[in-house]
Amino acid sequence: MSNKKITIIYTFLFIIPYLLCLALIGTGYDALVNHYNSWWRLIICAVIGAVLMIAVKSIAHRPIKIITQQTTNRYLKKVINFFNIDYSMTNFYLNFVIDFVMTIVSTKIIHRLFELYQIQGSLMGWIIALLVLSLVLASNIEYNSLSIDPQQK
């Protein structure tokens, strides 16, 4: 598989869903919490969001490993391994800290960009629809290469 194709798959399978998952966490927090300006509640949201993002990344371990093995570009390999929490313990902790910060940032962005009626209305549905669309596009681009079938190389 070419590095260009790997970049496209990685973008639709990991980068876009990562950002959309952060938007889901921010939307959920903004929709459920009445006292938005409480830093204590925002920190609890960020801890929960970081734990959820680590859980999502643990599911993506196998496709990331497959994509990493197929790339020939060293820089691209390092970028791809960003989501691989099994790569090293340092990477795991770094991912947790980055997810913690990104959860706070996404929550603030969602709060500033959308009105409360939009957040509590259909915003979550639109984000989920975009998430599913991104994952379907990525998996259809190169399904055979990302297969977990043990018969495959």
C-alpha cells in the first residue's frame, strides 16, 4: 500500500474520528452540566474524556499496527504511532495528557461555537453521523489490508 493511501486511510480512520470523539465528549459535557464555568467539573470531564479516549485507542491497536508495518516513510510511521498506546508506556501517558488537554479545549470550543439549544438538540446526532461516515469511508478504501484475519500476512 502506498504512503499516500496510508495517509488517507489514517486521516479517515483515526484523525477525523479522534477529533469527532473529542467533539462528542465536549457536546455531552456542555449538554449535561448546568454550571459550565466550574473548573472542578471541567477537570472531572477531562479525566473521564481522557479515559474514554484511551479506551477507544485500545480498540484501534491492531489496525494501527498493520498500517505502521505497511508504511515506508519514517515520519509517517511516527505520526501513525501517536495513537498506538501499546507502542510504549511514555506514549500511553503522553496520550492521556494530550487527551486530557484536548477534552478541555474541545469542550470550550463547542461551548463557544454553538448555542445551548443546538448543543442539547441535534449536534450530537450530526457528530455521530460524521463519525460513522468517516469510519465507513476509511474501511472501504482498503478493507483487505486492515483485516484482522489470521490467514492474511
